[in-house]
Amino acid sequence: MHSRLLIVCWRRKLFFLGASLLFLLALWFWGFLYTTHITEDGGKIVSVRELMLGSAHGGRHESLLQRLGFHERHDPALDGGSNGVEPHGAAHGEQGSVQLEGEEGGVKFVKPTPGGLRSAKVRHTNDWDAIMQDRTDEAKQINQQPSGKGQPSRHISDEMRMAAERQSHYEHELKRMGVPVIAGLGPGGRPPPAQRLVHFDLKGAPPKVSYLRRLMPILKTLGATGILLEYEDMFPYGGSLLPLAARNAYNRDEILELLKSAFALGLTVIPLVQTFGHLEYALKLKEFAHLRETEDSPQALCPSYNASMAFVEELLTQVIEYHMPAENGNLLHKEDIERLTPKLTHIHIGCDEVYRLAECPRCRHRLKDQLFLDHVYNVATIVRRRWPHLRVIVWDDMLRHMALDALQASGIGKLVEPMIWVYAEDIYKFVQSNTWEKYAAVFRTAWAASAFKGAHGEGLLMPPIRRHLENTLRWLAVMQGEGNRFSHGLQGLALTGWQRYDHFAVLCELLPAALPSLAICLSTAAKGYFDVSARTNPILSSLTCPEPTGEHHAWLELHRDSMMVMFSRCMFPGSMIYRFILRLATLTTETEEYTDAIRQRRGWLTDYNIRHNFSSAARVDDLLGENYRLLNAVSNLARTAASTLTEVYDHWTYGEFIEQRIFPMLEELKRLERAGEGLKKRRVWPQRPLPYLKPFEVLGIDEKT
């Protein structure tokens, strides 16, 4: 009993002791908050309560509660009427303000209204306002522009922040659309190339002139400033060069209409005439075979023949003079010539990929570089002597490895302008920085060349648009960085569209199939960056595409739609061919996968089974089911090919295309069908092992030897 009483007493003592400690702690904490002071520069002590209520006499600081929108009710009797402070809000005069007053001596809340959150000027403000003002003045002194114009750098910082946000949003949209993000390119950047040329390679699948004329206004809308025309054997040569013209070459009236259309739209026309390499179309002929560098190859001209230079001069003369309306009057009326600004200002003399050089007996004793430079100098001299106003362009690839001294000593620096071409994504891999420095030391100006088709495979049906777009974007960045090296800058960018890799190669992507690629690359080159807005980017409107619907998907998705099926809904010139090529590409892929599976992965219709007539009829019948479907689809496509392609091409071209692209598929599918039907007919099979082909029999080697 006694012990229990002691326990109860101790518990009470501990309870009262704990309560006392908590009370003292709370009292100390309140006293700390109530008596905390702020020391001013002048040594005056202001309590937190005074700061909150703004009651510091003679202070320079505005009440914190006032800064937050709470205003103390002033009583003139308390202030003795000596401070002259007007009641807060008395001078606002704003309509719609609401005042909520509390008890006497309390505070009132003034609802902020548009146009004014500050009260009328007061003669004596409190200390908090002075502190804030001191900090503001200090910040202004730090951020003040040295120009003295009074423009604070805070405004510049805000603009930089907003620009960074816009660039971040722009890059986000690029990634969303699958467009490569290139540092330094975007809205508000450097201006685009002054000249944007579209290259038409006519040595393969030459379009009808009527189709090219329909494309001219579209190219102009997309930002083209000129056309680079590579005729090869499609020009109507005459005289001694008459054999050069192909049987389906354009006639002079057709070229006249083409040039008129270009001139009427303000598009310059630059003819491209090969004068060294890639002369297969001429040197393959018996009449000009003696001009070859090597007897077994018509690839390059022998520069040591006097007859070679006479041939080149006649070639240039016939093409150039037909493109000079001011002299021969064959293009336009005199008043039209005077009115229209485009004139023939440049001639491109080719000279790329001269593979066979310094091999003939007349040339082999000379250095290859010197031989090449001398020929370019001689051809350029002919042009400048005959047509002094013309500027000469030459492909640059043969110059890249040459020494600076050799280039400077050759004298070509004042005669030609190199067109630097790279069609891959990494420009500097092929044209390094030291090459740019070398070119700038020799030439006053230069051109660049990208590609919108015919650069990533000799047998493609559709161009890889994303790769071509990245090539264009990379070139824009390189031109911005390297253009200042040249005394006259870089002239512009040519978007090349190759139709064959050379005169003997099969056809590359057809022009209508590559028109969306051209539109994307050209509009990008014309702006200097890729415009992510469907409204301001002229691609969709120029190609007569439906307006994009929905916000969940971008209007262009290069990473998801590699075949660019979205453009199949457009109605641009040649859009029927575009849709036809899409279907052909799909069937080609399906056929290749099927035949590859038959030969490599399935075990009953391989070449071995066919050769030995040894297989399972049921298995073969199962495999032929897909063959029948594909054969029917390809046959239907072949029947519609001619009527579809005739919109743009003559029968020579669409006949060649069908033979190269559709006929091989038909032949392979029919071969498998015949072989399968033969295997299904057999009812008796020999014993194993079957006779096998010996390696020496396949190679045609006598076993005894």
C-alpha cells in the first residue's frame, strides 16, 4: 500500500514537471518570435511586430502585410496628424475594388484590380519597402547595360530564355516527326543558301517535257531558284554530233517550251555537259571510239588528242548557244528577253569520276593530277574565250586529294567554281576541314550539292527520304560554318536527282516516286531549316495533299512511315505513278521474302529438289499457294504498268522499267510454279542416296586433272 502511494506521487510530480517545461519552452519561443529584431544600416532596431504592422516611427520600410495586400486602418489621432499619410486605396480610383473591413483597429483587404496594385504615393514609407527598393536598385546597377541606352539585361535574359524554350519546343517537334536534329539549325537562324538548284538527270527515264513543265511552278513554290539540266544523249545534237542523240531525244521545240516555262517563272537554267568522264553515251559509238582513253572502256576521254578538244568545243557550242536567247532569238521575243531577268549565267562542265586517266600511250608519261588540271583549264578557257560572261562550274571530287600548290599553279582558281558533292549524312567524312581550307585558298567561291534521289542504291524503287533530308540538313549546317572561308561565300545548293549511276546502269528511282523527297529537301533548303508547321511549310499545299487531321499524330512521321505512304493521298503530277510504285515495292518485298524462304529455309522446293525431281507433293502444293497469289498480283500490276507510266514517260522508258522491275519477278514466280507442278506429278521416287553434283563437274574441270 505504501509503495503504491509513492508511485502515484512520483507520477504526479513528473507530470507537473513535464508540463512546466513545455510551458517554459513555449513561452521562450513566443518571446523569441516577438522580440526578434532586424538591424538596419543606420543601426535602428525594428521588431518583427513593427515590421508586420508597419508601426516603426520614422522608418523607411513598407509594412509586410501591406505588401501582401493587408492594410492597417490609420487613425489620425494616433499619428497626431503629422505624418500626412493618405489612407491606402484612397487614391486608387479603380472600379470594382472590394474592401472587407474587420473589427475596429483591425485590417482591411483590398481586392487587386487590373491596372493598379499600388497605392498613391506616400510621403514616408516604411522600412520594408526601402529594403526591397535598395535590392532592386542594386540589381539594376548590376544588370545595367554598358551601352547606356537604359535597356536592362533582364529583358535580354528573358528573350534568351524564351528563345531557348522555343528552340527546345522546336527540337521536340522534330523528334516527334522523325526529323534529324542538327545543332544550329532552326527558326531565326542564318539565312538559307541564295541559290537552290534542282538537278534533272535525263540520261535515264527522261520525262515528257509536258510533265517537266507541270513541275516548274511546284518547284518555284517550294523555293527553287534554278534548274540544273543534264541532257547527255537527250539533247537534239546536229551536224557532226548527230549520232549522239538518242532515238527518243527531245526535239528543239520541246526544249524551247521547257526553257520558256523556266524563264517565265524566273528560274535560271544551267546546262550540264560532261567534258571528261562519264562520256559513255558518246564514246560507246563507233564514230567516237578513237577518242577513248582506253580501248576497252568508253568511260573517259583522252585529253591528249587535239580531236578531243575539238569534240568538246563542238559539244559545248551546240548546247550553250541554244540556251542563249539574247543572241539567237530562238527562245523568246525581244521584249520578253528584255523583261525577263533569268539569263544563261553558268555552264557546268562535269569532270567527275574520271576513273580511266593517264593510261593510254599518249598520257601515261604524265602525272594524273596534272593531266586532269590541264584539261579542266583548257575546257574552261574555251568557255571564257567564246562566252566571256559565263561562269564555269566543275564537280570537285577529282580535286579533293590534290595538293594546294598544284591547284594554285594550275590557274583554274580564277576560271571555275567547284561544286562540292556529298550525298551521305557525314559531310566531313568525305570533305575534311583542311580540304575546305584548301579550296578557299584557291577559289573565290564554290557550290554544294546534296541529293534527293539516286544516291543510296542503283536499284531502289523509293528514295530513303529521311537520309536525303538529313543530308540536306547537314549541308545547310556545313555551308553556314564553311561559307565564310571563301571571299565570295558559297553560291548555293544543288539538289541532285540521279536517274542512273552511269550510262550502262539500270534505272534508279523514277522522278514521280521521288517528288515527295524533293519537296521535303527543297523546302528545307529554301528556309534554311525544316519547318515543323504544316501551315507554313509549303510541302503539303504544293503536292496537293489533304490537310492533317488530329493532334495525336504529327503531319509527317519519317520514323514510322519510311515508305511515305501518307503522300499516296496527295494529287501532285505523277501521283498515280507514286501509288503504283508503292504497290510494286510492296510486292517486290513479298516476292523476295517468298523466294528466299523457298530456296533457303523451306525444304521441299529448293534448287536441289528441283534438280533431282525429288520432293513431297503435298508439301509442294502447300508452298505453291503463296506463289499463285503473288503471281496473280504481279501479273495484274504488269498489265496496268504501261497505262500508268504513260502519263509521264514514253514507251521506250516504261518498257525498260517493266523489263527491269516487273519481268524478273514474273519469271522467277513462273519458274517456281513450273518446277512445283513437275514435282507434284511424280509418283515413284528412287532409292537413296541420290547422285550428287561433283565440284569439278560444276566448275567444268576434268576430274583427272
